[in-house]
Amino acid sequence: MFIVCGEALFDLFAVGDTSTGIAFDGRIGGSPFNVALGLARLGQAVGFLGPIGTGFAGERLMRALDLEGIDTRCTPRVDAPTTLSLVGTNAAGVPSYAFYSHGAADRQLRAEHLAAIPAEARAFHFGSYAMVVPPVGTTQRALVEREHRRSVISYDPNIRTNVQPDLAVWRDTLDWMLPRTHVLKVSDEDLALLYPGRSPDDFASAALAAGTSWVVVTRGGQGATGFTAAGRAEVPSVKVDVQDTVGAGDTFQASLLTWLSETGRLSMPAIAQLDAIAMRQALGFAARAAAITCSRRGADLPRRKELS
């Protein structure tokens, strides 16, 4: 079983003015939630470790987890509001974002919640802002420390500066994760934010030296590159009529983990030994899945039968 750790929230898209205000279209989101959804749709057993509020928004999040077949045994309910991310445009038509998460449920993961993690959990995914805000970040670090010698650890920094604007905090977290991570996926955009002017190859070399087993750098429409001690592999993106790219990176992450599971490589030794041929297969599978998401509006991640 996979356990995905982090935030579930609502993205509220402004869809036009009303006579008395603004109309919004609320969509369930959050990078970790999307990864959990992606794993479930790809046929993997997955649980979600992230607090959900008790209000009506939290109830809708819980229904979504249940409908997608995501295990909620380790999904604590807390008396706190649900994080809201507002997306609209300013007077010039430029996208504008507002984030409301102070005291929200997704930040309230505490040490006592870890006892509910199912015994069958064998791989853990972490990512986005839940790793860099307290107290959830502290709790997740404790879980990584507990599990990284016996379970597969997956990580995607997925930087959100509207939540944590201090890039030094993101860099420190990534540096701490490198020797504890077996599958690291990072976008070239995030690398450019963290390390301006540094090449993906140079970063990957340093990450492998620090102890990361498999580094994958995604480059949007330019494809993706994988690095292990055994080799390097590159695949192009899959050409598609792009509707939007929401959820594409999360799809890629879920697909990498699914490929490891389906090919019997979801173990620390097997991941470290991935060669160029195996990596091309994994990256190609993930690229096809991400292309399907890009061909649809919103974070509508593919199901396994669509990738046959």
C-alpha cells in the first residue's frame, strides 16, 4: 500500500461577476490529493494521510476520497477550516492568486495521528507545502525519519511561494530529504527557483551523491530525464492538444510509482539499480499518462485502462 501525505484543499476559480459579487467554481485539489487520486485510478492500493476539516468542505473532500477508493483509515478529522486557493484575473487580465490557509485543517497533522497508518504501508509519498509549514511539516519529517530505512520514500518539492515565500526553507527541506528519498521528482521550473543557473544534470549528480536513489527532472513540453547511479535516460513529451496542465506533474508522479509497483521494482534495492532501459520505460509510461491529463480540463487524471 502507498500512503500519500500532505494537503487536500479547494481551488476556487472565479467564473464571472454576479449582480452582488463574484461567482466561483470550487474544485477539489492539492498536489498530494491529486497523487493519491492518480494512484487509485491507476489501480494501486493507496491511503491518504492528511487532516480533513469537519465542515461542509471537509465532508466533500471525504466523499471524494471514498468515491475514488482511497483508504481513509489514517485521514484524521479535525475541527478546523479547509484551505482555499482563489484563482482569478486582475484588471489587466493577468492571473491572480489568493491563498487562505492560516489555521486550516491540512496543517494540523500531529505525531499521534501517525499511529493510524495501516501496517501494510510499504511506500510513502510527500510533497508540496505540507513539508514546509508547521506543525504538519515537523510531523511529516518525523515520519520520513521513521520509515526511510524500511519503506520507499517518494518526494516532489512542488514549490508554492504563495504559501511559503522563503526559498531558503524549501532548499533546506530538499537538502534534508535528499539522503532519505528513493524517488525524487522535481520540475525544471522548481530547480530554476531554488538554484538559478544550475543545470539539471549537475543537481542530479549532487542528489545521487547525497543518497537519493532515483532523480527525475520533468521539463514540461520538453520531456523528462531520469538519473540513477546505473545510468541516465531521457524521453520526449507526448504530443497532445493541451487543454491545460493542471495535475500533469502529479499524474507523472503517480505513474512513476505505479510503474515501479507493476514491474516488481517497488523496493529500495530495485530502484537504486534502475538502468537506462528501465528508466525509459518508466518515464515513457508517465509521459503518456501526463499527456492524457493535459488533454482534459482540470486535474482529471487517467485510469489504468486508458494506458493499456
